[in-house]
Amino acid sequence: MLYGSSPEAATRFLSFVNASPTPFHAVHNAAVRLEKAGFSKIREKDEWEKTVKPGGKYYFTRNQAALIAFTLPKSWKAGTGLSIVGTHVDSPNFRVRPISKREKAGYLQVAVETYGGGIWHSWLDRDLSIAGRIIHSTKNGGYESKLVKVDRPILRIPTLAIHLDRGVNDNLKINQETELLPVLGIVENQLNAKKDEAKKNEKISAQSVQENHHSDLMTLLADEMNVAADEIYDFELSLYDTQPAVLGGLNNEFIFSPRMDNLVSSFCAVEALAATPAPATGNVSVIALFNHEEIGSVSTTGAESNLIPTLLARLNPSPTEHGLSVANSFLVSCDMAHGVHPNYTSKYEEGHRPMLNGGVVVKTNAKQRYTSDAVTTFLVKALVDKKGGRVQNFEVRNDMACGSTIGPFLSKMGIRSVDVGNPMLSMHSIRETAGAHDVQACIDLFESLFENFAEVDATLKVD
């Protein structure tokens, strides 16, 4: 085994992240893992609340981009609280534009749009490919949305030689519109001319996207999907780095990987729920994998959507039952945290410098960019103690802006919530760094939440 002496949970994460270049793939792979653990798929459009049973394990997805999964305790009845882990599956990247065809100086290029707050210069000179979902026609006259992942480098955003820009190391500012166009190939004038001539007399459907993208790109996608190019009607594609995630460091103590913000948290949530049997009593165990956190969570699959409120309402149909459930619920909003960087220690508040492999980080902010307070922090620490782990703390400096998470959006429901995460370096870079041992620490916290929350909560008197 390549990583025989390495943390087992971290090696499983590598497989998950390498197979999940987009939110669509992450949701699909999470669903596959849950089904292997005995979860049954339900659909929002069905009256599933009439068929779920105490002790049952269920999940549903929305638009292939978000997932809710839950386990009902064996004594479940309406009004029972929810123990929720909330994460997100999106990461900063480049999205292929609806009209992507570009040519310049003899090169085929692909127009892209930046998504989220990425460290864009980290994408330069990387071996890139594309992945996402494609809507194509089927033999029965219908249409289907299927995932695609091109498993070889086909794109690159080349830097300008230092000889032509001597100040490049002094000024890393990049024009996101003109200087981040990836190169797809070399223009084949004669071949393209024949293709264009052949298309002149074709009748173009309003549904067709053939004219919006290079024909060679459409052919590549068609080959990947085993369909004809003219059977592709639309797609959502993102660029991703083909270099796989790996363990690194002298003792494999690090993970070097793309998209750890926030696929680490999502992976840990799925693993913990899959491994935890339905309890006899206690709360409903829930995981919520949202999309679009990096751009504000405002979508039908984001944390500000009705995904969790709908779950609450369908499990608790009466106002009284709904109120009881909210009062007994607890949300752990998990997003990666800033580990202390040895080259930039002055960027951190001196008492709040989390270490990689130092355990789960509780994130607090007086301005409520994070939702943690004394009560919810106490509950997390008590849950960690049940598994014998460690807790670290992070607060941003007063002279720096603070990021945020899905926590503030979800806390509007009135559910007690806390913000936590694993420490990492190079957040939002194409290659991030985290601690290999922290993966299991995060899984342990979530398992403790699902197993022990009701017992821990009963020991604390607040109101």
C-alpha cells in the first residue's frame, strides 16, 4: 500500500477528493457511499414523510448539487430534535462560459468565468482539465443530465516569460478577463474552415449549443459521454487540476490537495453518518451538503435555501412539533479553518494560532461572522471529550476582515449552532495543505454528535 503507515481516514479522503472535481461529483460520490451503508434514496417530489420509519436511514439530493441525509432513532416521533452537520461542496474554480469559443494568435482558447474568491495565480502553469454535467438527448426521445470528467490534461493557462515581464515577481495582479484564458490547442485552419462551411446550411435549433463552443471541445465531450456531439444540448463545466491529491511531509503528516475547502468537512460528515447506527433514543442524525457557499449561499441548493427548513417541516408537521424539534436541535457548521502559517505569523491573533494536526478548531467572532458562543462551544468540547480529542480556537485580528460560513444563514432558523473546522494552509489555492491526522479528529467529532448529543445536552441548564 502506498500509504501503509499513514492515517487511514486521510487515505480514504484522497480517493474521495480525487473522484470529486465538481460539486456534482461530490454529491454523487457521497450518495454512493451512503447507499453502501444502507441508506435509501427518497425524492423531494414524493410524499416520503408517509413512508419513513423509526430506525430508517434516508437521503435525497437536489439538482445534483446538494444532499441531505438523515438517520431516525428507533424511538423517533415528530418533535424530536435534529443533530445536524452542515458543510459545502463547492470550491473556487473557473467555469466554462455559455459561449466559450475564443481564438487568438493561432491558438484555440476557452472563455471562463471566475467562481468564488480563488488565489488565481496558483492556477497558472497547471495541467488542467474539465468536469461537470452534460444534458444530452436519449434514444427514447428524452433528455438526461449526466456527469462527465475528462481524465487527462487538455487545458493550460501559461504564464508570460520573465524575459518579457521583468517585474512579474513584484506585481502578481492578474486581469481576470484577459489574462486567465486557458489554451485548448492550436488552430487547424483548413479543418476548421471545412467544418464551418459544412455548418452554414444547417438549421440551428434554439436549444443547440454547438455554435457556442469549439467543435473540437464538443467532440471531446461527446466521446467522453459516448454520444454524438449534436446530442449535447447544454452543460455546466468547471476546470480542475489533474494532479491528484496526495499525502506529503516527512512522515505523511500533511495532505496536499485541491478543494479541501470544503470537501474535507463534507467527506467527514458522510463517513460519520455512514458509520453510525441508528440509536435507540436521541436526536435525528442529519448531514447537509450545500452548494454555492463560496458565492454567498443564495441559490436553491445553498444554505440560505429551504433545504433544512423543509426537512424540519416534513418531519414535524404541526407547529408545536416543529417548535419542539427546533428547541432540541443543534447545528455544527463545519468549514475549514486558518492554520497558523510559519512565514506569516503576524497575520494571526497571537493567542489564536491553530496548528495542523492539532485537532478541530472552534471559530468565534464577536460580529457573528461565526455563530459559536459559550454554550455551543461548551457542547462541542464536551462531545470531543467523549472521543478523547483536542480542541483549538481561532479568532481573527481586530485589524483584519473576517470570513464567514453557512452557519449565520442556518442560525436564522433558531437552532443553536457552532462553527468549527480543520486547520489548513493556502486556503483557496489550487493546491491546499492540511493535517492528515485531523481528518479522523473531525470524523470523531461528528460521530460523537450523532451518538452523544442528547446525553450531553441534558447535563447543561441554560434557560
